Amino acid sequence: MKKYDVIVIGAGPGGMTAAMYAARANLNVAMLDRGVYGGQMNNTDDVENYPGFTSIKGPELGEKMYQSAVNAGVEFVYGDVQQVTVGDDQLKTVKTDSDELVAPAVIIATGSTNRKLGVPGEEEFSGKGVSYCAVCDGAFFKNKDVTVVGGGDSAISEGLYLANVTDEVNVIHHRDQLRAQKVLQDRAFDNDKMDFTWDTRVTAIVGDDTHVTGVKVHNNKTGEDQIVDTDGVFVYVGNIPNSQMFKNLKITDKAGWIVTNDEMETSIPGIFAIGDVRQKKLRQITTAVGDGGIAGQNAFEYVESLKHQALATQSEVTNGN
């Protein structure tokens, strides 16, 4: 069992920022993650809305943030968190698949994962034409036709990336207009390789023994069903919070998003939540970084308050004797 002042669970932009802030306040900080630091930035080709950079590759930005955290004294620890418990002494125990870590303050920065369509064929053809990451898998579809399902920022930005690699990108959206930022919409509509299918849902993914060959779709207005030929399907239909391991703490809403106040505090003193796992409207790198700065500072103040309480109690005992 290892003891720290602060344990940050998650090494995305929010987690790395929170860890850096806490470490710069001279606290002993562990930053836990079950994978490579950087979070979803590692799956993002070009980041164009982060201040200070006209454009920067997601993995490159992640590397810069990681170096800032490490230079501040943060210890990076690999581990898959199973559960967090709170003791009578307000110490938090973080149980991983291989160890237990203890600290008075915990910052949850576990982010979210891509929501699946939940249609026949999706699981069967995962890795055989079904993907949730254009940057990861786009190269496999060079000079082929692909389908993007969704209409938000992720769907359109990844669709634009795929347009640089593939012959054609067909965006299927269940509404009659996109939800993505206007600048992304304008680029997509101006791109000759991108087509749009409106008011349509994907109801199944079909293929042969080795790979995807098409998608079955249903038009919400006409009621028509048809199969559209495609070599690959890239799914961007929302996110699910990575909060299952915190159910015992009862700090989430019904959908699983962790509820906090503006200070990133949950209903449990000493446990904070930031970034994409938090109940919030805008989930971006910039908002995660902002959350992280607030949580890192407030974790420091929480740890300091516990130290002052301990000194006051000790003084009372000494004077009492």
C-alpha cells in the first residue's frame, strides 16, 4: 500500500493538469491510468481550438502536458482502478488490479468512452470494418468508401480526416442538420469527398466472413429501408462516462455522470471530479484543463485543512494534559 497526498485517477488533459497543479503546491501526487497518458487526445489528429497553437497533433499536445506534469514532480502509475472507498478517518483507498493507494484527496478524471450503436453486426464486425477512431484506423481504408455515423464535432472532424485518406465519406445522421460547430460544418459541406444522408438511422451492419460490406438504414421520414454499400463504418454517436467503478460512492446522476459544484467538489469531502466524466454541457480539452486547475488547487487546500485540523487536535490534547 502506497500513501500520497493526492491521487489523480486518469491521465487525460484534465487529469494531467490537476496533477501538475497539486504537485506544484508541493504535494506528493500519483497519477493513475490503465493506458497511455493523453486520453482521447491520442485519437485526435488535429487540435485547432486549444489556445497557443494554430494546430497541433493530439498525441503531441498530450506529450507536452505529460512532461509538464512529470517536471512538476508527479508520479505516473499504471493501474486499472476497481473501486474507491472512504475510511472513517476520511482517507481514501484506491484499489487497482495490482495494488492499493491511499490519500486524503482523490481527483477523478476518467473521462468517457464512445457510445455504441447497439445494432446487429456492430460487435461482429468490430475491427473488421467497424471503428470508433479515424486516426487509429483510417489508413486501412485508403482509396475506399466509408460511412460516418453521427452529426456532432467528433463525427465531422473525423469525417474530414477520413476525406484525406479515402475516396468517399458518407455521413449518416438521424436529424436534418448537423450539431457540429459551424466552422466544421462549412469545411465538410465544401469538401467534395463528403456526402450527407439526412433523417436516417443505421439499423444493422452487414458483411461477409471477413469484413464490412454495407449498412442497413431506415429513413425516419419515408420509412424506407435499404442497404448502402460501404467498406467501413466509423461510429460517433455520443459518449458514456467511465464511472462504473465509483458506483459505491453514490456521486453520479442516473446516466452515470459525476455531479460536482463549480469547485469540482463531489458530495464526498476530498473527492473531486473533472473533465468528461463530470456532469457538464461542454466537453472539450480546454474545459477539462480548466476543471483540472480548479481541482488541483482545491485538493491542495483540502489537504492543508486536514493538516491544520490535526495540529489543532494535537495542541488540544497536549494542553489538556
